[in-house]
Amino acid sequence: MKTHPGVPALLVSCTLTLLTGCGMTDDHEPDVVTSVERRTSSDVADEAERVSSEIYDLIGIKGKASDTGPGVTDCGRKDPERYFKVFHKWSFVPASGEQLGGVMERLKAELPGRGWKVVEYGPDTSRNENLNLTADNDARKFSVNIVHRAKSAPPKLSLMVVSGCYQVPDGQEVERF
């Protein structure tokens, strides 16, 4: 398989952007921890599933979503025993690939009305030129990246929902799952 030099760099960049929360943390200085909301990783994982469910509803076509659960990751250079982010990676395969036509444009139009700010939209640099949409919801402290893989067999949407950075309440531990 022939790859373009920019593809690995783009993938690393997108992954890092999603895992760092698209600027939703208060970590402007590398070693300074400012006010971070305290929640358990289970609570944030439940919220990630609700966010994913709302996006699933916005897709608005018949199909099947993968049955994956959220996971927990570190929060940059912050203490991994106290700080965490939650991610929920899943995919959506429509009943018919043609049904995905126009879905990304509709999501781009509808997400802002639901508190999301679209921060990136357009084809990636891969050979397939997959259409990417990245949006942040600062009020809910979540970001989503949606990739329309039109040339996959079968065509599908790949989604990654990532929370902002949280701190566990005093006396509790970060649950890893």
C-alpha cells in the first residue's frame, strides 16, 4: 500500500488533538494545574455514552452502531492517579452505503444548534480523501471527530468522542476501563 508522507503525521496530529481535548482544559502552562472539575471516571463515561447516543440520533438514518464502551486515558502531563479523560470510539454502518450521502453536511449544519462548534471540516490527506468533521462542545467538555469512510467496504462513519480533563474527587481513584 502506498502512503503519502503527510498521512501518518495527520493521523498522529488528529489523535493527539482528540486526546488533549481540543483546548478544553485549563492547562495553559505545562506544570500548572488550574481549576478542574471533579468527577468520577464512571460518571464521565456515562456522559460520553449519552453524547455518542445524541450524535447517533443526529445521524438520522437506519444502520448499526458498533457495540464498544468508553475507555479512560491520561490527561497529558498531569498526575495519572488524579486526572483523566474519557474517550468513546465507535462506528456506524448504514443499511445502505448511499444513505451516508449528505450526512456529514447535515451534521455540520445541525451540531452548532446543539451547542457544538465545528472547528474542522473537509477531506483529509489520505488517498481516499475521507471527509472529516471535528466539533467541540465547551459547555459539556467534549469533542467529537467524525470520519466518513465512503470508500470502505462497507462505507461507514468512524467516530471518536473525547472528554476534557477531569480530576477524581478526594479519596477516590481513577477507574481504568
